[in-house]
Amino acid sequence: MSTTTPALNSPAGTRSVLDRARDAMTVRRRAEVEVLEAALVWAHAHVPAGEDDAAGWRSDIIHTPGSAAALFGERATPIAGDGTPAVAEFAVTELAAVLDISHEATLSLVGDVLDLAHRLPRTWALVKELRVPVHLGREAARQSRDLDVDAAAHADRLLSWRPRRLNPHRVGVLVHEARLYADPDRAIADHDQALAARRVEVHHEEGAPGSSEVFMTLDTADAAAFDSTVSTMAATMRALGHPGDLGVRRAHAVGVLADPQQALDLLAAADIADPDRPLDPDHDPAVCVAEDAAYATPTPFRGWSGGGGRDGGTAGGEAVVVFHVTDRDLLDTDTDPDGSGLLRRDGVARSPKLGPVLTARLHSWLLTAGTVTIKPVLDIHAMPAVDQHDPPARMAEAVRLRDETCVYPRCGRRAEVCDLDHVDEYVPMDQGGPPGQTHPDNLAPLCRRHHRAKTFGRFAYRRLADGSYEWTLPTGTQITTDPHTLRPAPPPKRRRT
């Protein structure tokens, strides 16, 4: 008996391979869900009847309080977060043996599914429908375990809002947003504790020969400023003739920052350089400074020479950070519980780059800025179409704010670093193209990988009325992304006592 399969180089053959892979992934995900469901049923079947009957599910004997059996025998074990039942201790031991995994792994499995079923029911429903992978559902359970019941409910609403955009990082960001709304005092305490653990480590023994690795844990504001400064330095070095790629120039920029005087010289050279004239590599001081930075021999004693250098100017610039806030967040004030009578802001502002932060912390950041420019909300529906390929800056910004990430299924690349693609291919007007092809409904952010696939491969997509995107893959398979819906509102603020 023999079977025949379509040739792989035929459309039917390639489609059958993808169907097979999809079916296998579906079977795998369903099996993972079945393991969770079985663990949940097992846990529910072994919830003790009462505090004095931890082993009542297994034995008719209720051990006398104070006896050895009551002291060292089976107990009711709280495994998951608030609002979940305790489980008889030895039930987990038995389940671990059957699943052939460690006791610790079984505790984690049972705890995760109890949290999902009792604290994150919306996310649990999506997991059972195979719309959210099991590993993301379990990550949500772990991240939200410290939240109270109300905060976990808000985290559940956020997690189920756009499930196709979930990834481990976004799960953590959304749960943290719920934590900020629920307990801003703890958020401030956690932030202060994290600041106390800041560090910069240099590992000479872990890098490749001739290089070392540096690990830094910084305050988010400092990290954003550091990233901006390093990017500015790297761009300046390129303008002054540095031949390295971006990663090399950023690494050199960090090295330059280790010597404050050299950093001032480099930034001053940026003012010397004239972009309208060609650089003279033999005599131009700007090029000399850039080459010194690129090829200077590294030494740990840079900046300790004690000698003075010529005065250098600093390069000015602006940092643009987008925060989404509502009137409720800005007006959300309360009186400091210490009785000082000072007003505090407990609203939450969300940044696509920095994540959610308390408006009080955003307020403190703004106080340290030299000049603050507040841009009005961009009304994407009021932007007229234009007769050109590149959209105006305001239109481009509005489209990126609307979609937040690359619109290819499951791609989480931030829209601010994506290309803007015309959903319907742009045809120049001098080649017969119609007017008004560039408008928000015909633009979408695509990361470079998926932009290339759409432009040079047989990938096509269209934007639907609800804001979702329907992709048609080369084999004809169609996948639709999550629609745009209103962000879940936070729970009402509880009065302080």
C-alpha cells in the first residue's frame, strides 16, 4: 500500500505542509489546555472541606488536634493568589508522580490554573478557546499573583482586551498597569526599592577576547536619557566620519562618555562641522575628533589625566516621549494619608516606550525638564488625504499612535520604529495614480521584515472597518488581527481610610 502527496513545489503541496503544521500546533495547544483543565479538576476535587479537615478528601479519620498526625500530616496548602481555594498537600504530590514532573513544577502548574480559573476568567476562556497560548496564560497568572481580587479583575480585562498582541513583555506591562491603579503606594515603594538595587557591573571575563560586557540597572528616566544621549553621540560620530555601523558607534559613544572632556570635544566638533562642505579627512578638526574616538586605544584611566582641555559646547536637542492620559488620570487626586493635606496624583499615564507610570512620577520628571512642549491630541479622523507618497509628520504620528505595533499577526515591534506602508499600493500620479492615496485608512505600520514580505512576497492585507487587519498569506490562508476596541476602564478608586 502506498500513498502519494502533492509535490512540495506545487501550490497544493506547500499549502498542505502549512496545514499540517497548523493542525499539529492546534493539537499541541489543545493538549496543553487539557493538562491544565485536568489539573484544575484534580485541584477542585481535593479542596479540604474545612480548616480542621485538610485530609478529609482522602480519609474518614479526622486527626485529633495536637496529635502527631495533625502536626506532621497533610495540610491545606494555599497555592495561588487571593480568592483561590487551598488544596490538600498530598494531592499535589500524587499529581506530580502521574505527570512525571517535579513537585515544584506541579505546584506552579496547579497555582497557575487556579489563578486563571478564579482570578483571570476572561484570560482563561481565551486559553481554552486556543486564542491565547498556554504559556502566556500561565505568565499572566504568575505576574498577577500578588494582586488583590479587584486588581486582578482589572488585569484580566486588560489582558483580554487585545489577546493577539500579548507576549511575555506585554503581559508584564499590562499587569503592572493594573497594579499602579490598585495600589499606587506600593508602586512607589516598589520603585524606591528597585532604585536601591540599581547597579552597573563590568564583566571582563565574560566578553570575547579584547572586549567586556556591561550590565546596568537604571531608573527608567535615567535609562531613557542615557539611550537618547548615546544615540545622539552615535549619530554625531557618523556625521563626522566614523566608519562603523550603528552598534559599533553606540559602543564607542559609551566609551567616549567615560571621558567627559573627550565627550565635550566631540559635541563641540559637531558645531564645527559644516554639512554643506565636504569633510577633509587630513585637516578637518571634526574628522580628527571622530577618528580619535573611533581608533583611540582604550584605557581605564581616561579622564584622570588632570589636564585641562579647550572649552567645548554641548549639543542641544529634545526628547520626545508620548504619554497617553485621560482627564480622569489628570484629575485623580487624593490627600496624602500622613495628614499633611498635600494633594497627590494617583492616575496612570501610559507610554508606548516606557510603559505605565504614575502621573505623580511623570509630574516629577517634567519639573526637571528645561522646556516642556505639550502636543494636542491628534484627531486622525479629521486629517485630509494628500497627493504625495510620504505622509505629513502629523499623519504619520497619528497612524503610529493608532496601531502601536506592526500590524502583522503576533508582531510586537513598536510602531515608532516601523515603516509606514500603503495598504493599497501607491501609484504615482504621473503614472496614472488617483489623487488622495495617502490617508490614515490606507497607511499602516509594518516592521522592515513584514514590509519586505508584503512588498516583494505574495503577502497581502486590508484594513477592516473595526480597525483589524485581514492578512492573506501566499498559500491563501487568511488571518485576522484583533479589532480596535475601547481600552478597559480602571476600577473605581477606593477611598483611603
